[in-house]
Amino acid sequence: MGDILDIVASLPFWVAVLRIATPLVFGTLGVLLCERAGVLNLGIEGIMVAGAFCGWLAVYAGWGLWAGVAVAAFTGAAFGLLHAGLTVGLALSQHVSGLGITMLATALSYYGYRVGFPKVSTPPTITPFAEMSHLGIPVLSQQTPLTLLALALVPLLAWGLNRTPAGLAVRMVGENPQAAEGQGVSVAVTRTVAIVVGSALMGVAGSFLTLAAFNAFFFNMVNGRGWVCVALVVFASWRPGKALLGAVLFGVFDALQLRLQQAGSGALPYQVYLMLPYALSIVALVVVARRATYPQALMKPYRKGER
Amino acid sequence: MRLERRTHASPVALVVAPVAAVLATLLVSALLVRWAGAPVGRTYAAMLEGGFGSVFAWTETLTRAVPLILTGLAATVAFKARLFNIGAEGQLYGGAMAAVAVGGVQGGAELWGPVWLVFALMLAAAALAGAVLLLGPAWMKARLGVDEVVTTLLMNFIVLLGVSALLDGPMKDPTALGWPQSVPLAGELELSRPVQGARLHTGLFIAAALALALWQVFRRSVLGFDIRATGANARAAAFAGVPALRTAMVVAAISGALAGLAGAIEVAGRTGYVTMDMSPGYGYSGIVIAMLAGLHPLGVLGASVFVAGVLVGADTMSRVVGVPTYIADVIVATSLIAVLVATLLTQYRVRWARSTR
């Protein structure tokens, strides 16, 4: 127990927590925005792969780091538009469409990587975002600007959802699309915009992995982070503030398991530590499930004039 | 733009839709093949040749189809009842592990009982392992309202890490020179191979028989009716007296068991032991297959052969023209989306004009 306290009290631990949490914040906010508009987006896992790949590719081709982030956002938005076309335009099953997007985006990224780099033994690298050491604030000054952006997005999205007409429209189409339509809000347009913007955030989440956390693109680098984001949104009961809390909590467990693994030195198989964050995600879902207030129209396709 | 339900499907649309879906898929992948700088015609020819061009190609394709049929059936039965089981990958590994736990022998030792008994117990253990892995999430959904999509997805990671720990520890083959690989299955338990010099094994017949059985369950049994009713409208089904919790649990048990069997039959028919790379995502492909098949058990057979042929053909094609094998995954994912859209357009017609009502 004393070990854990020592770890949690140390500064490098919290640096790691924030670094792990950053892509989860982007991804969770993206899923949250889609779901508040009433659309599940299981495309996140693949969109993160595509964002990680395209963002990295742009920087590798000589573009700036922020241009890489923009490319990743644009990639995410493009897949989001496809998801919107399938789930909003054609009212297909949101589960199946999302999984299809994940498979397509992942396959396209891996294919693109292999076409571009057929015979590389070590992945080609780029110079990633630097730490903001000039900031002079402990923990935060060891992070990249993307973390700052993620932290800024949390209150921004909360304000946008709760205090602006656009946010009200998003919440309306997610709770009661018939009523929204009656008020002159276009369900199709509102949902499409929400999915496209949300998916752009998922693309940025992926680009954090290749442009800040690491400096190259690897297969399987997203490794379930997208699914964790889907769980975190339920845990956060669809509120941006709580989403940040959830992402940080996940970061704490993930950073803790890494350090316990090093400290434990073989008492338990290392896989048991790696399981911990996933298992705790399920536990968290069970704990909040009873109180969860899903957006009322979530996963219900809306066809105009059909009940 | 709005969608209008067709009162009856037009016969033209029923023929045109699947053809259009296939053409759209071929067009998209043709663009990607061009981008890789390979001749499109030769690439497709090589894929067709590699997947279906010879007796050997057919045996390879059918071998690959066996686990896909089983995970496809697992997804079919679950999705039909609107239980979104995305955890077939983990259930497959759970089943494979259980099979080796029952029928594995260290260093050529004797089997602990008569072969038929151990074989039956091996399959039962695999089915049970798969079922248990899905019953947890299904119960949490029915009783606590926890979304099963997320829990089954997360379970995949937990199960795979668990299998990895077992392969490093108690289930490790000590003679495998440090390679993480389970103790081998006893030779007597391995499925026989009817075609000389090919890997095709009798697991194909088990998988096909299960597809036929599931088809009959859907068509003729009370359970099949309950499953279809629950999937069509859960609230109406419950109101009409369909036992909701029991149906959900039975569906979860069947779906998980089928995925678990996929693992056991892969071990008994193809690999002979468990490794971390024995399934290149068969669990996830099963969902694609179920959707391509329109959630019909017999359609699963055809869809599995198609997907398996694409995967096997891509391996051959990659050696001949050098296009990365990932093109197979692109084709499978694109065909899923194309078929979904095509199916929808046979049921709905798109009205571009502003609505008049």
C-alpha cells in the first residue's frame, strides 16, 4: 500500500497520467458529441487508426505538425460523413455501420502504409511535438500543446452543448427528434454535423499517438483505446466534465499498472496488470449503469414521417 | 431526400442490388490497386486463381471458411435477437484454451480416457467457455442495463491478455523453446483430413451441420420464434409472453458456444495448439459474414466461402503482383457497407423531391 502512495505522490506519475488521458479526452468528447445527437459511433477505433496514419503521413511528407493534426481531423471528418450518410441518410443499423467504418478505416490505413512503405524493418520516424517546457507549470509543462488543446476543449464543448442554440439543437435531436423536427430543426443536418465534428475529434485523438506520444506509425497502436472511449462516455453520463474525469481516472489506472508491473517484479504475470484498466472500465460501467440517463433517441434511426 | 418504404420489393431491385454492391466493391478496390501501381486485371485474376482456381485453392479456402462459418453463426443468432455480441474473438480464444486444457498432452503422454469421451468433453468445454464469456455481458445487459457492445469489446482484450498469461505460464509448452505456445492437443483428437495433401479437415462438416441445425431452430422451434420476436420488437415480444430474460440467456449461450467451438475446431483441425496469432480477427469477420448473409444461417455458408476466398486469394495475389494483402480487408469491409446499402434500397426507395405531406 505504501508503494502505491509513493507512486501516486510523485510528479512523473501525473505527467504520465495526463499523457495517457489526452487521446482519451479527444476520443471521448468525439463519441459524446455523436451520442448526444442520438448516434452511436463505433467507427472510433478505426477512425483513430486512420487519424494516426494520415496525420503522421502528412508530417512525414514535410508538412507542419499542426497541418498533420488538421489532416487527421479532416480524415476523421470524412469517415464521419460516411457514417452519417449510412446511419442518418439511410437509417442503417448504427452498430453495424460503425463496425464497418472501423474495419474499412483500419484496412485502408494498413493498406496505405504497406503501399507507401513496402519493405521497412523499422518504422520511419518524424520529429513529434515538443514539451511546453517554457510554460513553467509542473506536470503541464511536460506535456505537448495537444494536451492543452484537449483540456481547453472540455469546457468549450460543455458550453457549446449547454449554452448555445446549436448545442440545444444537438440535444433535441438526440432526445426527441420528432419534436425537434416540429420546431423546425433539421434532424438530418444536425446529426450529420455532430457526427462529422465528433469524428474529426476522433481523428485528432489518433494523431496524438503518432505526433506526440510516439514518433512513428505502428500496426495495432490504437489497441482498443477507441472502445475505451465508448465506455468512458457512458461512465461520464454524457457530460464533458465527467468525461475528462473518466479519462484521467483511466490514465491513473493505466499509469499505475505500468509502475506496479515494474515494482511487482514477477509476482503476478504482467498481463494481469494490463487487464486492469479494461476490467475497471467494465466495473465502472456496472456501477453507473443504474443511474445512466441515455440520450432518449440514442441508437434509434429517425425516418421522417415514420414512427 | 427521404426514404419511403416499398410496399413490395421490386424483382428488378432484388437482382440489381447485390450485383451493384459487388461492382461497387470491385471498383473501389480497383482504384486502390491502381494506386499501388499494379495492373488491375492481373491482380483480380491472381486473387480469383488463388482463392478458387484449383482443387488446392478450394481446400485452402474451405479450411479458412470453417472458423468463419462458426463465428458467422455466432453473430447471426445473437444479432437476430438484438444481442450485439462483438466479443466472438475472445470467446474463440476461450474455447481454444478450454479445448487444450481438456485434450492437451505434455510431451507425448497418454490421453487420460477413451478418445470419443475426451473429444466430446473437449468440444463441450470449448462451448461452455465461449458461452460463459458471453453470459456475463448478456446478464449485465438484461439485469443492470449495461450496454453489451462495450462490455463484449472490452472482454476481448481481457480474454486475450488472459490467454497470453496462460501461454507464458501454466499452459506453456515447455518444449517450444520459449515461444509462447500452448501444450499440443493429443494426436488422436485431431480431426481427419479427407483430401490428400491438403489442410482441409472434417471440421467443415461440423460447421455446416451446425448451420443447418440453426436454420431449423429458427424455422421450426419455439425458441426460434422467441428469438425472432425478441429481435423484431422486444417490448411487444415480452408483452406477448415471450420470456425475455430466458431468451436472452439462451441466445447468449448459443452464440458464445458457437464462437468457442470455432476455437476448439481450429485447434483440432488446423493448428494443433494455441498461439496468440491463431485468429486474425475471425471473431470480427463473423459479424461481417452475418450481415452479408442477411442473418440467415444458410447464407452464412456462402458468405464465409466468399470472405475466405478473398483472404486466401489475396495471399496468393500478393506474392504474384505485390499488392499488400490488406486489400482483402478493404474488400471485405467495403462489401459489407455496399451490401447494407443495397439491401436497404430493395426495401426503401429514395425520394429526392421535397415531401408533399
